[in-house]
Amino acid sequence: MNRISVSSSNLKSVGYDPESSTLEIEFNNNRVYQYFNVPESVYQGLINAASHGKYHHRHIKDNYRYSQIR
């Protein structure tokens, strides 16, 4: 999945696959997680958030099933 770089103290890059509703996040520690069944509006909210890390913590973390892929 292609990811775009984000300016964040916690997140490194973010990608989204609309066909599978999968959100992929690479953290600054180089770990990569995929979050499943994430609406595109949540992805857009993450991309447009003033703080990507805070948005992830409030709206994504613990709200969607996920898997660490790296």
C-alpha cells in the first residue's frame, strides 16, 4: 500500500485502501499497523487533523481491529 508522509512526533506515514477499507499507519519506531473496516471519512480526518497522533489516539486506536505487519 502506498503511504504518504505526515508531520508528526508519533506517526511517520499513512495510507488507505478504499476497496478494502484498510488504513495503514507507519509509526516513527518503524512499526506498521493495518486497521480494518475504517471508513474513508476517518482516514480523511486523520490526514487533515492538526495533530495526527492525537487523532489516531482519539478516533482510531482501540476502535478498529488491527494487525501489526512490521
